[in-house]
Amino acid sequence: GIEGLELQYDKSLRGRERTFRTSKDALGRKTFLSAAQMRPLQEGGSVELTIDSGLQYRVEQILKRSIESTQSDSGTVIVMNAETGELLVVANYPDFDPNHSFSKHYQ
């Protein structure tokens, strides 16, 4: 990942490739050495997000309608499970559009 959680946890998520030590015989063909000299494959870890996609969608729709009906410039909604700290929804309106500069919304 270039940014965000993927970048933050890249080392844990990436894992490690399997490598083999080889040598060549008299004809230049690779010969594999014993399995003991093989570095094993290590799978990467995982990160589980707590965002509830159904709730996220509904909140985004409500937020959009609310901003438009009140003629506000923007709004943010964060829904969190207070007992666990899990983030269930993080919604912003207007949405981020990489095709338009951020400053256009606030001129």
C-alpha cells in the first residue's frame, strides 16, 4: 500500500518469500540442495477493519441528504462502539474526489 493502514502495517502484511539455495552441475543446470537449506515461506498477517459496510452506506446517504437540505458546506459522522473503541462508520460529505483539488471546496 502507498498510504493508510497498508503502509502502516506493510511489514506485518507482506510476509516473506520462499528462497532456495542452488548450485550448478557441470552442464550449468541448477541443482537444488537439501530442504534444510531452504528458507520457508512465511505468509503475511492480516488486519481486520471494524467498519460496518451496510451502516456506512446508510450513514453516507443520510449525511448527504442532511448537508444538501441544510445547505451546509460539509459534514462528518463518526460512529464508534463506546465499549470497544471499534470504528463502525467514518463518513464525510462532500466525498474526497482525487480528480478535484481539496481547495475547491473551501474557496
